[in-house]
Amino acid sequence: MFTIYGIPNCDTMKKAMTWLNSNKLAFVFHDYKKEGISKAKLDEWCKLVGWEVLLNKKSTTWRELPEAAQQKVTTQAAAIKLMMSHTSSIKRPVLEYPKGLLVGFKEDEYSQLK
């Protein structure tokens, strides 16, 4: 089973879900805006890919943070705290699948799932 995490109005999310649907891969959608994200889940993902991969420093959310707040994010604990309070700062989508985790949407990476 696949679980895709993100927000519904994100263009990258839409591309990823369209790809999954067109390739007939069943998935569950976890909406950060409605369901949030747990510290345990973020810890798990950080162990797999690192907090630097998960934290989207190109996001509008990140860019709108005061520079002082950005400069405090130098550790996994600080990044998780920020991602829990500002879920839009998590790179999208995050796709959990039985053998691992994909962050962001790259069609060639998703093609490996079939």
C-alpha cells in the first residue's frame, strides 16, 4: 500500500497523484492541513532520508519565515519542530511505499515502483 502525504492544492501533489492513478497504483492521501503530522512520523522519515531532504527551503512558507527563525533550523530537532508547526515547509509529496520513501515527484523514481 502506498501513502502519499501533502496538501491537495499543490501542483506537484496533483502530478504525483495523477501519475499513481494512471499507473493503477492504489494509494491513501494524507492531507497535512487536515490531519497534521506526528513527531514520530517525521523522526522516521528523517532516519530514512535526512531532515535536510524533508525541509523545503524553496517553499513560500520557508521564505516567509523571519531570517532569525530560519537560522535556528540547524538540527533535526529544530527542523521537526518547524515542520510540525508549518506543515507546508515539508517537501511535497512524501510517498511511503513498502520498501521505502520518496520525497518530491520525479517520474523516473516513481517508475521504479511498478
